[in-house]
Amino acid sequence: SSGINAEYGYARDEGSKPSIAGVVCTLDANCSRYASRVKLQRHQGGRTSDEIIRNFKDIVKDLLLEFRHYNRDAKPHKILYYRDGVSQGQFVQTLTEELAGIQSACKELEEDYQPAVTYINAQKRHHTRLYVTNPKDADRSGNIPAGTVVDREITHPIFFDFYLNSHAGIQGTNRACHYTVLWDDSNMSPDMIQLLTFFLCHTYSRCTRSVSYPAPTYYAHLLCARARTLVNGMVDARGNRLDWFKGSPDIAAIEQRISVERHSVFRDIAYFV
């Protein structure tokens, strides 16, 4: 399975800081070993954010090669892809481009290699809140219990989407994560997708309890945050090179410098945690 998150810059001018796309991928059956890749990209068309990850095929192919290296030439039979950082208005565009990137990467790896792909978008930025009808059913903080799923009544009438409250509340009202399954040719049942998503919320290494959304997506956030910190140390808000940084301000040069995972000692560990 893999989790993806993209973090964006905000300046409109062409010399502004680049957007950062962070991709993590599990390497073992326990979802405890991760490989990661960071890509930088300029904004297009004067937009303040660009939610599409360009050259996604190259990222996926690189991670598939890493998976095969770690697992002694074995390849994944199914790819479970969690995507964060996409607004509902760009579902179709991201699905079209990134699904094609995954399929093209698999085909380049081997001509007849076509693993099943499940593409799930995860959103925390919404205004829906869930409450128990009977106070006796609430947890200690008064929230709905961890593991609660809502997939009827308030969900989309056509698409398969659901709300999953995967974590126990500490203070305030929980915000359940909203998942939308945009593509699934692995024929997974809704119950299986929901259960697997809930299980992945228990594999986050920084916490001994379940978290609010799957660990791969959390790790992708951390990867972007680490890369953003490194970029901030090299260029100013307009993308100009800082005095101490003697390298080129070109994206490729900065990407080469911040890509910690290129070093062999970091190639298959979650250094960003």
C-alpha cells in the first residue's frame, strides 16, 4: 500500500518556492517498512497550488523497483493507493493522470505486469461531525467510539464513500476522515476496504493507539514537512538561493540535495519519522 500527500507553496510568481510531493510505499506484509520519494515541481498557470503530481509514473516505477529489491524479485499483486491533498473538484483529473501513471509504471517494469489497483482519496478538511444518539454509546470524551463507520444517508448517492472515525477522542469533537473510493479493480468488498483502512490506522509508529487516518498518509505528511524544512534552508520565499547555499537554485539541484532516500543507508527506512 502507499500513501501520498502533496504540500504546496503560496507565492504566485514564477520564481516562487516549488511545490513538494511526498510519496511513501510499504515494503513488507506488516506495513512497518517504508520506502519514500520526494519530488519538487513548479506551479503552472499562475496557480497558488497544483494538486496534480507530475511525472508520477517515474515515482511509482522507482518505488516498485525498491519493493522488488527488498522482496527478492517479488512484485505486489495489488496496489492500495491512499491519496491526500486533493479537493473534490480535482478528483477526476488526479484519478485520470495518476492512475495512468501507476499503470504505465507497471507496464514499463514488465510488459504483462498489471496488478489490481485500489485508489482511495482521504479528506480531513470537511465540516461533517458525527455524534452518538445515545450518550451511553459514547467514549470517555463523549465522542463516537473508534472504529465507527458511516456509509449511508449522508454519503454520495452514486460513488462509494464513507466516514471512518478511527481514533479515540481526547478533547473536543472528533472529525472523522472522509474516504472516497475513486477506483477499485481488485474487487474488494466495502467491508474489507473499511476494515483494512481501520487496521492501517493502528500502524503509526509515533503512537501506541489508532490515529485519525492511515499511517502511510501520515508518513507522507511527515515526508513533505521534512522536505519543506530542507528547502526553506536553501531558498528564500521567492525561490532565490540563500547566501550560504552555493548550489544551483534549479529544482533538479535542490531535489538532488534534499533527497535523503537516495543514500543507500536510508533507501528502505522511514527516516522522516
